[in-house]
Amino acid sequence: MTAQDQFSAALGDAAVAVEATMTDLLTPPDPAAPLLWQAMRYAALSGGKRLRPFFVLQSAQLFGVSDQPALRTAAAVEMIHAYSLVHDDLPAMDDDDLRRGQPTVHRHFDEATAILAGDALQTLAFEVLADPATHPAAEVRAALVAALARASGAAGMAGGQMLDLSAAGTDWDAVSVQQLQSMKTAAMFAVACESGAILGQASDDQRAALRAFGVNFGLAFQITDDLMDVTGDAGEAGKAVGKDAAQGKATLVELQGVEGAREIAARFCHNAVESLDLYGDKADLLCEITRRITDRRA
Amino acid sequence: MTAQDQFSAALGDAAVAVEATMTDLLTPPDPAAPLLWQAMRYAALSGGKRLRPFFVLQSAQLFGVSDQPALRTAAAVEMIHAYSLVHDDLPAMDDDDLRRGQPTVHRHFDEATAILAGDALQTLAFEVLADPATHPAAEVRAALVAALARASGAAGMAGGQMLDLSAAGTDWDAVSVQQLQSMKTAAMFAVACESGAILGQASDDQRAALRAFGVNFGLAFQITDDLMDVTGDAGEAGKAVGKDAAQGKATLVELQGVEGAREIAARFCHNAVESLDLYGDKADLLCEITRRITDRRA
């Protein structure tokens, strides 16, 4: 099998396994509010590349973590990502009708259901992590909760979304845009990678290396996403293009031009790969996904 | 000091102490998204009786838990309550302009900010509980997260709100209404009381007794709230009255009439007090608040 085949297979296998775990966690026996669970499943099980869970699984594998802890943690991280998409799509936020070609949760159900489904997906993510089924060591479970909460809360993803919303119509410099993208996008990739190290009860250095990888990957990922909004077609991007500029969102592409942004993304990719030096060959797939992200073959 | 003075002083002291802890947790140094934190503070620090935190502190006191763990846990429980009010008030949900006489978060800021502030308050609650500053034993921290997530998620508070929204215009029986209120209201009172037992590393029986107290108190509390909507004036209720009936919400008052509902509330109060038998005199203040709740002098 070529490296490329191996990579595609690993990404596909991860998506299938994580979706099975999420389906299980999102299908309680005899639920009292079945419509809410239906909306949660609609939000969380509607496809996507499952990149963040892939990173959880890959980083857990570096420490020989067994399947159940890795998959439950990957599912929790993806539930947080899914909740954020549901709320970001709401009319009061980005006002999107489609997500991955399907009606968004508030279009398929209604706004109240979408708000509650997002809320309850967030709650479930922390419930899953705190459950002894995720890891026998309470120290690990509490550390997973703390790390995911920091990454997704006001100092991370939610704070980044707040800055993004207030970016429209204001002047931004490159430093501020990078701060915003560190919070909005990179923090979740960083915690995905870090979670494997937490599950593996890794050393501080090992954990810091995976965090650094995730931050750099996340920043490169966001820039290539912004590049696709400018240069791509809707089919390739999987969503409407040209929308960021129309909404006046702050991106490095706006500030540095297409070539400038490509160079910055390449630098973050280089830094990401370099962060994993201490893992040697074992981190090959993580390096491979990083190389692909700049030209978006991933 | 009379029992009544002692009770009022304890409730007031708890509110002051919990608000100081929340203010501290909601005022990070040099935040990257200051407007989001401002909205979170507006949502969480706008008054209220702080009943749920009072229950955390009172139940923690039964086991001699020290101040910092009890106050941080109380603050986390109140942050979840605060987030739920912010989202419940949104136009797509209950569409309320006022909360405790002040403009609701989405009226004072805007809808997007209100959604994100609610989201980030929820996240912060779990971050606070998972933090070693809340308790040295990771087993306790993980158990607090698990219990609060169960109580507030799709099988608890959020699921109850979903049922409440879908109740309008449908026929409900008393059993279904009680199920809804167990989830929407009683689950959070139950976890507030249970949290003290978790912090105190209490026996299963001690923990179950506090849970049972919280469930029964919560059900009585909800019925008296519904009674006030029918019989009270806006000043006494602290909010617009007659709104539940106008919205076709499912309440026991609608189903059983005012006298019938009063009797059921009295029975829950009786059960609540009885649940605490094993604590003897030490639970006097918890019993006192229960006696007051039926005539809403609390």
C-alpha cells in the first residue's frame, strides 16, 4: 500500500469508527425527549471528514491507548465541533441554510431545537469524558474535561467565534487575525492532539509537542480554508464560496493576498511537522495529513 | 436569632459568597474576547436568589467540606442555571425581554452574543469543576462533572426545556407534566444537593438522600412557580404573570386546578423533608427552606 493509500484508509477507518461510537452515545434507550436526540444525531452524524477525531485517534496511537478510550474521547471532541457548527449556522450568527449539502439543523427542525441540540451536544461531550467508561483513571478523565473546556470556551473556540462576528467592518492586522484563528480553529485541533497524550499519560514534553503540532496544523488549516473561499469553486469547498469577503470577515488572505497567505500556511505546516520530531516515524500519518492540507487533497 | 432570621441570613450570605466566587471566575486577566466575558458576567451576576448554590453549600456543610470546593462547585451549578436562562429567553425560545427587571442578554447585547455567552458559561462550569482548585481528588472532580452533565443535558434540563417547548397546544397528563418538570427543574436542584455529598465523599445512602430531597424540592418549587403565574401579581412573582397559560404551557395547575396543585406541592415538600431524616438537626436549614417554598416566603 502506498503512503497515500495508507493515509486515505486511516482517515476513512477513523471516520467510520468514530461515527459508530457517536451513534451509540447518541442513541439512548427510551429517551424522554426523543426529538432532541434526533436533532443531536442529525447535527453530529451528517458526515464531514472527522479530522479532529482522526487527530485524537492518531495521537492516542502514539502511546498505545486502546480503542474504547480513544474512540470515546474522539467522539466527545467531535460533539463539541458539531455543537459549534449548529450554533454558528443560526440566523443570528452566520445564517447558513446548508451544511455539507444538507439543510442546517435550524432549517431542518427549527431554531429552538437547534439551540437546544447544540447545548445538549456540548453537555454530552463532557458527560462522555467524565464517565469511567472513557478511562479508568479519574485523573485522566478530569484532565480531558479541563483541556476540552479550555479549548472550546471563552478563551478558545467560543471566544474566537465572538471575535469573528465582531470582525465584520473593522480593521484587523495580521497579529489579531492570527489570535482569532488560534482561538476559533487551532485550539480545537490542539486539544484533539493533546487528548491522545492525556489518555496515554504522556510526559509534559510529549504533550506539549502534540499541542504545538495541533496549533500549527489548525492555523494552516484555517488559512487554506480561507484561500478556498477566494480561489476555489463551491463543489471543491463543499459550501458557498466568496462568503467571507462578502461578510467582511477578517482573514489573512484579505490582509496578505493569496500568495502571501499560501506562504504563511506553508510555514505553519513546516512548524507542525517539526513539532513531531521527537515521535520519529510513528508520527508519519500526522505529517502526511499536514503536507496534504496545504493543497487540500486531505 | 430566630430560625427565620437564621435562614434569611444563611441565604443572603450564600448569595454574596457565591457571587464573589463567580465574579472572580468570570473576570480573567487580559481576556482576548472581552465583550464575551462582559456578556457572561451580565448573564450570571444579575441577581436572583441563588437557591441552587445555597443547596450546594448547605449540603456540603453536612460533610464539613471547606469553603473553596463548596463555593466553586456552587458557582459552576449557578453558571449552568444562568446559561439556561440566557438561552431560554432567546426570541426562538420563550422570547423574553426582561429578566429580574433588567433587559435580557440578547436585548442588552444581541442574539449572537447571547447564544455565545450561554455556550461559554456552560463550558466554564465544567472547566471550573475539572480544575484541581475545586478538589484535590480527581475522582471527586470527575464525579461532579458527570453528575452536572447528566442533570443539565438531554436527559435532564435541556431535554425538559425541549418537552416544554413542544408542550404548547398538545394534551398532557399529570404523569407527563411531572416527567417534564423532573427534567427541566428538579434535576438541577437534585444535582445541587448531590454535589455537596460528592464533595464530602459521602456514602451512597447519604448521597441518595440528598438527591431525593433535591428532586422533591424541585418539583414543589416548580408547582409553586406555576401557581404564582396564575394567582400572583407581577411584583411578587418578579416577572410577567399569566404567560404560561397564554403560551399553552403544560402545568399541574392547568391540569389539577389551584387547590389540587397546592396539595401536590405540599406532598412533595413533605417527601423532601422526610428524605433528610438521616441527617437529623444538621439539615434544619434545608428543611426550613422547603417549608417556606410552598407559600413562597423564600
